[in-house]
Amino acid sequence: MNRKDRRRMAKNLGIMKYQQKLPLNQKFELIRENIISGKKSHEEFIENNRVIQEQFKNEVVSNKLYALATDISKREQIPFIDALEKAKLL
């Protein structure tokens, strides 16, 4: 939900009128809490995105390693586990 939708929903629910009637210190407290929760959710989003990218990188490296181990295993006629150890050293 974007900013316009949230604002429209708040207006329809009567939250905007409620907030306008509050004293300034309570308004600023609501704004401060909103900013803190926004920063927290943004940090969670960034962390989740980093974890997903890390998993993707690990998957790509793993796939390359297994492909290399398969080639070594076929070429040198050795068991796959030994070929995997050789591939890790490369």
C-alpha cells in the first residue's frame, strides 16, 4: 500500500480528524513512533534482501562446484567425493 492509499484509508476511518484534535506533543509522539517503526521495517527488509542474495550466491557457487567435480570425476575416473574435494581445492 502506497502513501496515498494509506492516507485515503486513514481519512475514511476518521483517524485524520482524531490526529488533528490531539495536542502537539501527542502528534509529535505519534510521528516519532511512526518514524521508528518505519526504520525498523526498512532494516528488516534490507536484512531479508541480503539473506536472499547470500543464498543465491551460495547456490551458484555450489552448482559450479558440483559441475566442476562432475567433470573431474568423469575425466579422471575417480569417485565423485574425491573429485569434489579436488574441486574445492581449485
